[in-house]
Amino acid sequence: MTKKLPVMEVPLEDGKHALRRIKRDGILDPDREVTPIGGKLLIPVTKGGNGYSDKLPIKNRVPSPYENIVAHVDIPKKLIPLLPTRWERIGKVLLLKLAPELLPYKGIIGRCYAKNIGMDTVALQGDILGRTRKPEIEIIYGTETETVHLENDVEFKLDVAKIMFSSGNIDERIRMSKVDTDGEIVIDMFAGIGYFSLPMAVHGTPERIYSLEINPVAHGYLQENCRINNVENVVKPVLGDNRDFSCEEPADRVVMGYLHDTWKYLYKAFEFLNDEGIIHYHTLVKEGEIEVGLREQLADCGIDDFSILKLKNIKSYAPHVYHVVADVKIG
């Protein structure tokens, strides 16, 4: 006899609202199909519901990469709950963080993650060091650390052993690709390999973007990425300290995609704008003091004629400290 399982039975016209509520409550059964029957919608639930049914078809569900990893990794069973459920994919390189108990099995784990996620190289992720933002990594599977990462129709070539790339900032890179830069002069003060310069150039219509970068390795990849994305006529890579750069034309927009002591460079951004324009200002602020702290940073740098057009919380950086970006209109 087929076992009857719980369902939520609702009129068809109420189905969309009911399904949204059930998903929100986390009780939708992922293994059975939502099915209309006789003017009603039967929604499979793991508990509760207002009836039972054996008429809902079972989904032909493909196991997730993590489920395959758990099923095939050759480590002691008691350690399996410690396996990372999240990771960072950069092109064909996978970055992981492992609990200390898993480190004796890091080679086995690296091979299993590479096979089931489809990666060429797996590495352990460490700290980001110094002014040039050099990452610490340890390769546990494969050898190649240079890769091409495709995101939002933009190609970023980099070596993950030499250059930082944060997938956590993807929403901001996509947002910057949609900013109206038509005919503008833009200065990207901390350009890296083109994190923000490339999306703006590929998807927008700025007249020119000056991309300033102090790290020669990042600058080299920035130049190559301009060629790869066919934006050499728009993006002008400049190697050196942005405080030493003199622009012959006033900028309409300045991007400050840097987190440590960013306020020390505000005077230079103000100088680039010639007292009028927009700054995309990234900084770190304490929880509960985001807007107040931001206004204090701007005022302390002598910028008093400004308004905050948009304030976005990008991600948690440390306990009670957040990485935020403010779109600040000057003048």
C-alpha cells in the first residue's frame, strides 16, 4: 500500500500565496511535485498541512555537489559534518576553509571537491595581506592557479595565488555595471584587476575610465583584462599610488573600492572631482553607527557640501562591523 504523506490543499487561485508562505516557513517537501487536482492545488509539506495524499509525483531530483561529496569522500564518518557547505569558485579554482580536524585529510577532500564540483584546482583560503591585498592560499589539489572568471558577461583573468577576488562583492560589481556613466570621466582609485572598471566599461558608455592600481601584478592583469574584454579604448590603466596621479580633466565620478583607511584618500577623490560629482565610497563602520559614522568620516576630511544618495550594506566584515558603500554626491 502506498504511504500517504501530508499536503496543504488550497484553491488554485490561492496557490501562489500559499506556496510562498510554505517556502518561507521552510516546510515545503523538496522530493514531491506541487500538483493541481480538481480545482485544488496540493502542496507537499514535511509537517502540518490539512490533508494527506499519495497522488503527488516524486521529483527526479539530481543530488547536489555537496550531497555527492558527502556520499563519496573517504574520511572518518564522524568528521563528515565538519565538511564545508560553502566555498568560493573563481574560474576553475575552488577556495575552501577547513576545520583543523579535517586538515590531515585535506588532499582527499580537495580531490573529492574538485571531482564533484568540476574544478581544476582546490586551495585552502587564508588571509589577505598588506597594502597590495595579496592572498594566502595552500593548494591541496591540482597545480594551476591562473584562471579566467566569467561574471556578468565580463572576463576577469587573474592568479588566485597572487590576486584577491571576492565573490561576496558580486552584487556591487553588477550594480556598478548598471550605473549611468554615459559620457562621463571616471576615476577608479583602487582598480585591482578591473573589479569595477571593467563592468562599467563593458556595460556602460563612459567616455574614459582612469584605473589606478599600485600593485604591479594586479596592474598587469588589468591591462590584459582590458584587451580580453575589448575596452582598451575606454579604460586607461595607470600603475602607481593614486595620490601621485594628476588628471588633466575633472572627473564626474570616483570609485573608492578599498576598505582599510579609505578616508585617508577622500581628499584626493575630492580633488579629482574638482569639487563636484559622485563618489562611490567603500568603508568599514560599526553596527548601529553606519550613517552617522559615514557622515563623520566625510566631514572630518573637510567635505561639508555633500548628500548621501544611496547607502548599501554589502556584507559583515567582523563582529558588529560592516563593509558598506555610499553613493555620495559632492557639490
